[in-house]
Amino acid sequence: MMNIISIINNKGGVGKTTITQNLGVCMAKNGYKTAVIDFDAQANLTYSIKHTLNKDLGSLLLKKAPITIEDFSITEYKNLYILPNEKDINSALFGRMNPADQLFALKNILKDLNTFDFIFIDTAPNLDTPTFNALIASNHVLIPVEYDIFSAIGIAVLYDNINSAKQVNANLNVLGVITTKVHKGRKINNEMQAPLIKHFKEVLFKTAIRTNEKFKQAQVEQTDIFTFESTFSEKRGSEDMENFSKELITRLRKSN
């Protein structure tokens, strides 16, 4: 079964692109045929992963024809492909479509695809038409969240929108909440940890992605955390992503 997982949070800066990129690389490194889709108009994922450009996502959505692996761009990683975009994945693009097709544009072009083990979709920090497209096209949702009050408030709104998407996509499942930018020495992290654990219980991943400037430095150099940290003695980011990927796979096996 192909797992299509949207990485979603309506708050910016929580690490959606970082997780999409490095989770994609991690799964590919572990032998899974993996694709990532840049569904954010900022196109940071497109920049972060070096690739040989093939077809642009916006053009494929407007064309409406079901796509194959040949439509994806090849990356420098074995087993990893990308659908890049030219910063045009926004409501204006979908406004050019027939209203009846707008919420199903991504689902329709992916419908005949069964090539990959995983497809990870990076989304914008907006609960708009593109984000609903991602929700309707996916069978799982992954929610990155920081240990702060604004992230906690935002998740309540996000859950309302996920439930709305379930009215159209009954197969949509909240795979889990992953905490990011965690620093155990910070008072706010300690204060927020208990409420998050109490509220989300088994939905909250045990793994936490710790604060690590190397994630940003790696993206500036258009590379992943595993490659970037390979010359460092401490490989905190690599360890976190590996542990997270293992926990995610275990959870998927149980849900499938």
C-alpha cells in the first residue's frame, strides 16, 4: 500500500519542510521508494533538494492528467524523487480550474500512481485550497508542533479542518503529532510537555526533534541533515530523524 502523508500545520516555522526533506531522504536511504511533493508556494523544499528539473507541479495540476513516475524530477539520492514547483501553488492557480475540480486536483493527478512506498507532501502554513487538496489526496496526516502555546492553539483549529476533509476523504488518518525544536532546558518546553502528552496521548510521537541549527545550515547548502552531519562527531539531527522514521514505520504498520 502506498502511503501518502501530508505534513501540515497552519503555523509557520514549525519544521514542515525540514521534516519533509529529511524524512524523505531517510526513507530513501533505508531502501523505500520515496517521493516528496512541494505543495507550498514558498517552494523551500524545491530549493532544499538538488534535482534535475523535469515537470513543474503547477503545470501538471492544470493539465489534470494522471501522472507517472516519469513526471517526477530525479534527485541526487537513490530512491528519492520530487515534484517541484515554481512558487505558484496558491489559490490563484486553483482559481483557474473548474470549481468542481479545485479540491480534487492533486488527488486526481495521483490517482493512478502506485510506484512509491511513501509520498510526503510539504504544505503551506495556511488552511486554504492547496492545503485541503493535500488532505483530500492523502491517507495520513503528520503534524509538526513546537512546545509553545500558539502551536497548541493552532492544532485545535487544524483538527477542525482535518475533520472537514474527512467528510470528503474518509480514509484520512491522523498519523501523529511530532514535536520539533525541543530544548529540554527551556522552561516553556517543560511547561508545554505535560499538556501535550495529556491531550494527544498515543497520537504524540515519543521521538522529539531537538533544536539544531545544523538543519538550517544543511538547507542553505541544499543538502540533508545526514550528509551535513557526517563530518561532525555529534549527529543529533541524524539520530532524531532516524528514530522518528523507525517510529513512524511502526505506527504505519499498525494503522494499515
